[in-house]
Amino acid sequence: MKRLPLLAIVMGIASLIPIVGCTCAIIFLSPDVTPRMLEVTVGYGAVMLSFMGAVHWGLALETPAIITPGQANAKINAWRLTLGSLPAGIGWLSLCAAMFHELAAVLMLMAGFAGVLVVERMAWRRGAMPRGYMALQWVVVTVVEVCLLAVTVMALSWKYSA
């Protein structure tokens, strides 16, 4: 499979700016601002998770097996399309959960990002991902998980300090 383009690496790292920024705002700004920042963090996490699933749609649609069923890759592409849709669903559910309990939404996102990483590792081990993609995903998902964990700790500290 092709090598991951430099622009993809740069954009992947740049995609972390909003979630790192929101996390820093939640940690360092006044508690009056932080509940809204928590909503923004969940929203961006949901968008980011959806985008990670969409990568698999792009890879599935790139091959002719999606157009001409019955080829060897048709089953793999069917799995890609199915599993590529799940992160968007998890992101949407986390947005719905955030209306009632932001902490539950953050925990759902953490589980979603971990699940994406597991699925992508399986695909990578089968040679279905570009070179360098998994290294980028480890960096991105690790930073996102650390940010979401920090947000969770802060949210719990608000709950128990009040």
C-alpha cells in the first residue's frame, strides 16, 4: 500500500489543536467558562471520531470491489463500510449523552477512540492501511485520550468540590 503523504501527517497532528486547546481552557480558565468548554470538547471529539471512521469509507470506495461485487476485496470493503460507520454513531450518541451528563459523553468518546485504534490496528496488521498511518494514529489517539482523561478528572473535581 502507498505511503502516507506528509500533508496527511501534518493535518493529523493539526487536528489535535482544538481538543488540546479545549482541555487547556478547562484546566486553566475560570470555572464559570469550563462547562461550556466541556460541551465544545465533546462536540469536537464527536466530529473527530466520525472523521476517523470515514477514513475506512475512503479506503473501501477507492477499490473497484465496491463497484463490482464478488471480487476478493468485497467482504473486506463491506466490513470497512460497516465499521467505518460505527465511530459516527458513537460520536452522535456521545453528543446526545452530553445533553444529560457530560461525563458520560466523555467516557463514551474515550471508549470510541480506543475502539477505533483496535480496529485500525487489526486492519494495519493485514496490510490494509498506508505505511505510517498507524504511527500517526497512535500519536493522535494517545493525545486525545490524555485530553479526555484530563477533562474527566477536572469534571469529577468540580462535582466533588461543590
